Amino acid sequence: MNMLWLLVLIVFYHGTSSNGAVTNVSNRPYVVNVGAILSRGSIIGKVAKVAIEAAVEDVNSDPGVLSGTRINLTMLDSNFSGFLGIVEALQFMEKDTVAIIGPQLSVTAHVISHIANELQVPLLSYSATDPTLSSLQFPFFVRTAQSDLFQMAAIAEIVDYYGWKEVIAVYVDDDHGRNGIAALGDKLAERRCKISFKAPMPVEVNRDQITDVLVKVALSESRIIVLHTYAGSGPDVIKVAESLGMMGAGYVWIATNWLSTNLDTNPQLTSDATENFEGVITLRMYTPDSELKRKFVSRWSNLSSGKSINGTFGLSTYGLYAYDTVWLLAHAIDAFFNQGGIISFSNDSRLTELKGGSMNLDAMSIFNGGNLLLKNILQVNMTGVTGSISFTSDRNFIHPAFEVINVIGVGYRRIGYWSNYSGLSVLPPETLYTKPPNRSSANQRLSSMIWPGQTTDRPRGWAFPNNGRQLRIGVPKRVSYLEIVSQVEGTDIFKGYCIDVFTAAVNLLPYAVPYKLVPFGDGRNNPSDTELVHLVTTGVYDAAIGDIAIITNRTRMVDFTQPYIESGLVVVAPVRKSNSSAWAFLRPFTPRMWCVTAIFFLIVGLVVWILEHRINDDFRGPPKKQVVTVLWFSLSTLFFSHKQNTISTLGRLVLIIWLFVVLIINSSYTASLTSILTVQQLSSTVKGIETLISSNDPIGHQRGSFARNYLVEELGIHESRLIPLNSPEEYARALKDGPHGGGVAAVVDERAYVDLFLSTRCEFSIIGQQFTKAGWGFAFPRDSPLAVDMSTAILRLSENGDLQRMHDKWLARSACTPQGTKFEVDRLQLKSFWGLFVTCGFACLLALCIYFILMLRQFSRHSDELEPSGSGRSSASGRVQTFLTFIDEKEEDVKSRSKRRQMEKASIRGTGEDESTHSYSSKRRHMEANSSNSLDVSNEV
């Protein structure tokens, strides 16, 4: 057997050249050189070593995999050293190696990838998870495990799921740590979260250095700590944190998959070791359960037996991925040979120039089939112990997923899964791939957690740091409206409505808030609230309280609490009392309303006269009498006292609609007149904000208020018209002087200030309606958790009535109030009644149209009777005159004349034909009946 292997090695040695010359071998050689770089003494390395050796043995023992070709594996130990890893990679390049499994560390991978790019030898790493090892910079680097990009996405979703906004990152300060935390920052930013503090540690860290880092962490506000380090140093960090009291209630520790690797590899950890991890969240690369996986796991005890001086060790997910890496490479090599690939190497011209040096760099050669082998590696589609294996376009495995694990007691339990497909779920990811992706917040779920301190209550996620520093709360130093907020002269004490609300809300918080109120402003003018809010964003103040209106541009800079008072912009102007006069009864209606009402009285009277004239004696008589009747009838409907009865159906229809209109007008008039005569009336030349916009008069506003920007930017009022005022006394003086005396036509300010201003000044009043909706709130930095808790406290103050009591204490004034006043702008307008008038007018018009149509039909039947032969009135004007005469005639007169005409015609026909008396009587009765029927239509009208 040994002789056979010796013969194989001799054949292989003569078939390949190591001196740099181009050497072509048979299409499918007996052996293929593959290298592996790992740290055998590390937790990951010792597992990977066993898994890789087992995979090579399985591949070589199955002739169907490589069709007789065997993998010749050379494994070198980098012993945790990046330098040794580089040297070992160079040694592989001298031995015509077609691929390298590893390196184990991301730091080493960054350097070796440059060598692989130059010599076109693929690197397949199962543990270098640094997301910056991209295919663009390192095309020959292939990651055969899950990238840390997805692990950080899972952590970001966990943070967002529990409602936290800030985390602290503790990490090892190398490429692996820095780049992983950078990816975490990007993923948190996508969810409006952030890393508030970064705490790097040296790669070779000792206990004192860990203590220094964690002390800084303890002095930070956030209590959500993400620990991204290696499996060797991670437990030491947790142990130091336990000694500093940082593993108790209120803290949240999220460890990357180094912790799950520790737990899997060392299943017999002592209870003291696992107690340190109590309540920690960690992630594990998810590998679905399968028959292949179960068989390999069952073999693991035998495979790892005797491989370590400490006995057997457990199988981690890195071992599973290392095992599948060998199989993936074997399938790619097989496809390489099936496509006619040849293992050949050629000199690198740039290295040839270095020939003769002591480093022997010219011995390294370029693998000519490297690109083809790399292509086949990326096209592999197989099923391994880790599940389905294939690459996406960005060279990541399809369906990246992680298990979310909660460490409890002496073990751990899985509380859910994360997948790039559907986010957080309690169901295995493969069960969700057949369903449409659903990333809605309602669909994100994890099982219950046991947190540090053995509590099941979700930690708040932040606390005030234990550094003795108080929150600096900016407070505007006002010079007017001191009831709102003011500083007690000569002290650091503030008082006022806003201060009472803030103090009461802080007292309701379930934790103590150390703070100090710091004045903002020069004490001579009211400061700008926008500038105060801006200083919160720059870190000068930790928060700002006072009369700070919540407006759009400020919400872009800070987070506000729930408003504790409503206060929009209103217009204040001088008003004068309107004394009652002899003509006060005309004031409820505008002139136009009076005119339209009078016209409709006449129109309705005329329409009813037209409809009733021919059949109703009350509407007949001499012209003078008929005019008086029309006027009296129409006006008497105002009091529903009309004596004339309506007979026709159309007339009654018009009258009913008109009486309804009169009822509405009469009621409205009575109510308005009563208000005018019983309530004090105030009038002003300014009718509201519309008046100010259309005029060119100067407008006053409070200095420092947002009203100025609103008037300019939103309403388009020129800045030259705006006059800043600093106190209520300046308000009153400017309003009294007026626009022509160097003052202002009106003042635009917030309702809360205006109510205080008007409480003792009845010569001014609010004009029109409040034209903006706003409120006052306390300002905190963006995503500050204190803003949420303060909002909850303000709502509680509102619910229990304390907020109203504080309002009444400071702001309630009753000496003079604008409530109950009426202005001239409240007069009844025509637009309020035009619908009634249109309805009534339409009814009148419709009735007239129907009436005239019926009259025309009746006139056409009796036109011969009205125009006897030989009269000569056949002209158009004559027919019109005849029609008007017909309409003016009473219905009974027309009916009598028609009967006489019929009788005369019947008599003439009876004499000429010598009919009997009996026959004549029958025809006479027949004609009378016809005549009566022809006039029935008129009676119906």
C-alpha cells in the first residue's frame, strides 16, 4: 500500500512543476492539491479541523464524486497569528495548490485575498464573516457561511422589535469587529435606531483593559449592549461585566454568534460559567434539520474522540459549514474537469523580476484554470448538512437565517428565528419560503424572554448614567407673560405654568431624573424658541422646556412630548361698542338680503295672482284693486295673516313653499335681532386674517415667536409690514396708535398669550377664528426615550385633572373676557338663504309654465268664438290682444258664451233640416254637455 502511494506521488511530482514553468497535466489527474489554513487551538479551529478531515475522507472514499480523482489536503496551523496565516498562504502558492480552505480570521482573509487575486487561486472561508470582504474588491474570495451583514440585520430587527432606539457596541478592534459594527450601524439606521457609544477593545485584551472599557459603558445612558468579539475573549468580557454589576436587571446583552459557538462546542460548561450568561441573547447560524445533518451529528462523537486533550467537544455550525465547504469544492472541481479544465500554472511576470531573492517569490505561479474553477464554485447547487447550498448574485448563500437564543440557567432555549425573507418568526424559516414575504410589524414575533436579573419584564433599555452629571434643561428667560415661565430674580429657580407641568410630569416617572434648569436669553428680549430647540440638537442642552410651540420645522430637529396646552395663532385688534339706534331693526339683514327678500315678496304675490285671477273672485276687480290685492297678499304672508283663499292646485303649491321660506327668514331675523338688542356689540375695521393679508397695514407679533415666519412663509406677508413687540404694554400702545399713528392694525400671536393680554384689556378683542392649530411641548433630542416617558406622564396629568388645575392656577383670568361678544361680521348674509329663494323661484316658474300651457290649449279651442267672422283681427298683434283678453275673462263668462254659441249653431242646423222638436232637444242637451267638458280643465287649474 505504501509503495502504491509512493508511486502516485512520483507520478504526480513529475506531472506538475514547481519551478514556475508551464506544465499541462492530464485532463483528470489522480490527485488535486488543496490547502487549509486554521487555528487549531481555537474553538472554531478545532471543530473545523475535524470536519474538514472528515469531509475529505468522505469525498475520497466516494469514487462517484470526483470520478477517481482524490483531494490531497495540506492543513497548516496559523496559531491565531495573521502573519503566520499570510506566510502559510505563500507556501501553498509554491506547491501548485488549486484552492485554499480558509483562512479562519477575517483579518488574515483581507491580506491573503490580494495574493489570491494575483495568482487566481480561490479562497473558500467558512468563518471569515466580515461583510467588507466583497466580491468587487476580492473576486477570488468566496464566503461559505453567512455574512455578518445578515447577523447585524437580525440584531437590528431585534432591537426594533423590543422598541429600543439606541445601543452600545463593544467589539474587538480589528477588521472583523470594526466592519461588523459598521454594518450594524447601517442596519439600525434603516430602522431609525443608532449606536450611541462605541467601545473598541484590543485583540489581545486583558481583564484590566476590559474593565476600563466597561466602566465607560456603564457611564453611558443606553443599557442595550451588543458584544461582537471572538469566542475566546467573549466570556471574559461577560465575567467582568458580572463583577461590575452590569448583568443585573435593566441591562440587555446581545452577543453575536461567538456565544452560541461556545455553548455548542462546550456543552459541559460549568454552572458558574453559564450563570454569567443568564438572560443574554445570542444568535446562531440556522441550519435546517435533515437526514444528512442527523447522520453527521451522530458521527461527531467518534470523529472528535481523541482529537483534544480535554476530551470530546461539541459540533458548532462552523463545523457544519466547514464540512460542506469541502463538498462544495469537490463538486466544483468535478465540474471543472467535466468542462475540459486542466490544472496548469504559469509564471507571474511581475514576480519573475524578483528572482534570486532570499524569499524565493518567483517560485509562486498563476493557476491558469483559476477563473474557470471560481465560476464552477459559484454555480454549485447542492444539498449539504447545512441545507440547500447555492450563491446569489452578490455571492452570499441563499436564504440567510439565524436562530435567536436566550441563555437561561445552565442551558439555553430558542425563542425564534430571523430570516432575510420574513424577519422575526417563531416558525422555522423553511416553512415560510412557500408563502409571500410578510415583514409587517404585526407579523414579527418572538417567544417570551428571561432577561438579566431573572425578570420577564422587557427592560426600558436606558438609564441615567452613573457619572454624577445632571441633564441640562434649557429654559427661555422671558421678559413678558411671566405667568408662563420666569426666573426668580437673583436665583437659579424658575416658576410658572410650564415649570409646574414639567415638575409634575417628572415626578410621575418611575425613575429619578437628575436635571438642572439653565436660562436661555439675555433677559432684555424674549428669546427665540427655534434657536433654543437648535441648541438641543447640537448638544448644548439635553432638553428644552417652556412655551415651545410644536411646529413643522422644529419637529425635524427634535422629538416633542405630547402637547400640554393647545395654542394656535389668532388676530387681536381694537374694537368699539356699537350702540343701539332707531334703525337697529334693519341690522339683522344685509342690504342685499333686504332687497332680494322684498323682490321675492312681489314675485310670489304676482305669481299667485296670475294663477288665481281667472277662477278666484278675491283676485278680480278693477286694476287698482287688483294691484292692492297683490301687495297686501304678498306682505301679509310674512305674518301668515293673508285673507285671500287660493283655489288652484298650482297656487297652493307656490304658497306652501313660500310660507316655508318666510318661516325660516322670520325665525332667523327674530333670533338675530334679539341678539343685537340684548348682547353688547363690538365692531372692528379688521374682520380677520384675510383682512390683514389683503391690506398693507403693519402687523404686530411677539418677538421670538414662530408667528413671524408663519406670516412670511405661509401667508406671503412682506417682512416690512411686521413689527416685533416685546410686552403686553407694547401690544396695547401699538394697537391704540393704529396703523396711521405709528402703531399696528392688529397683533398676531398665540392664543395662550392673547388670553392673558385680554384678561385686563377690554378695548381689544380676538377677531375672527383661530387660523392655526398648534400646541406647546417639551423638546428632547431625536429618539430620546425620555420624550416617550414624559408624554405618558403628561397624558396622566391630563386624565387626573392636574393639568387643568395648573392651567387655572396660572392662566385663568376672568376680569375681562371676549366670550359672548358679537361682531358686525355676524350679520345674516344672502348666501345663507339663497337655496330657499332658488327653490321658491323655481316653484313659481314651474307653476307659471304649466298654467300658460293650459291656457294656450283652452284658447286654441275657443279662438273661433272670440273672433267672429268679419272682425278683421287676424293679425299677430290682434291674436295676442285676444289671448290677453281671454286670460283676463272670468272662467264663468267664457263658459256661458261657449254655451250660447253652441245653442245658436244647433238652432240654425235644426231649422234648415226641419228636425222634430224631440230631436232638437236631444241635440241641445248633447251640445251643452260638450261645452261643459271643454271648460273642465280650466276649473281644475
